[in-house]
Amino acid sequence: VEDYNALVDLINGLTKEAVYSDYQPLSEEQKSEMTEKQIEQWEEKAKSGILRGDRILIGIASKLQTAMMGAAKSGGITLYEMGITSAGYQENGKLKIDENKLAEALRTRGNEIADLFTTAETGLAHRINDIIDSAIRKTGPEEQRGSLVKMAGIEATTSDMRNSITQTIERTNKLIDAMKKRLTDEETRLWRKFTAMETAIQRLN
């Protein structure tokens, strides 16, 4: 329960983090006019909230909550029946333990509790492992990797350069290069036109 609540806290902290829209990424020119400390403080604000409302993280949290509420088999015991319940709306999905109810369940329904955690395919440990693996799996073909790995990749693996965010950056950089070339071409065209007009004026004079 402590580890689960820590994970819920982490996800909630990222998906509900404040966004400081006034703090845009700094250019090299702006950095040259600031101290290291000022740059660090600015970038901390600029990076805040980048995962606010992230659908992948919210989806992982939702799947975990659903898994935590079910039984391993029809008619089997649930966490709720053994004293592990929601900590309330204000706690955003965290759990709490009723020690007395848990002790009683362990004393009288031990086999059912074992089934809840260990039953193949439907046991809680198996279901949670599947959810986590579907998010962070880093082996196999690209289409079979975890949702977080496909989105952001992992350093020092092939996914570091083959993920959605990196590919978006590459496409954006290509678009920037193409726009720069168009601007350069347009600037050259206008200078030629200006030079031709200057030449024509001189001839007229």
C-alpha cells in the first residue's frame, strides 16, 4: 500500500503540476545575460507542468486503480473486503488500511487472500505486472514496447533515438531548416530585385 500510494503521488504530482506559461525556453543570447543560478531557476519553471494532463500517465493510474478493486476470481476476496480501501476523494486514488479488518481477514480467509495475489492471469500481482510492463517494456519490436518507452525512449538503448518525442523533434527541425532555406531564398530574390531597381534608377538619372 505504501509503494502503491507513492506511485499514485508521483503520477498525480506530474499530471497536476502547475504550468508557468510565462517562462519560455531560453535562447543562447538570453542565457549569456544571466547567471547560472538564474538560468537554473528559470528552466525549473519552464519545465514545470510539461506532463500536466498527460494521457499515458493518467491511463496507467486508471488501470492500476481498476486492478486494485477487483477479485482474482468470481466470488473471491477483494482488497476492500480485507480492509484496504480508498483513502477518500481528496487523496486522488490512494489507499488506506483498516488494521483490524485486515488482521481478521488474514486469520479467517488466508487461502482467498493468497489467491487474490498469486492466481495466474487474474491475480493482483500478475495484473499489476502486466500494467507496468505495458508501460515500460523495452525489449522486442518497436510496436510491442511499453507506452512510455514508445513515447520517450530510454537512454543508452535504441529507443533513445526511436521514439515519438525524438521523431517529433526531428520533423520540427527539418521544418525549421526548410523554412530557413525559404527565407534565405526569398531574401536573395528581394536583394536581386532591389539591385535591379537601383540599377534602373541610376540609368534613368
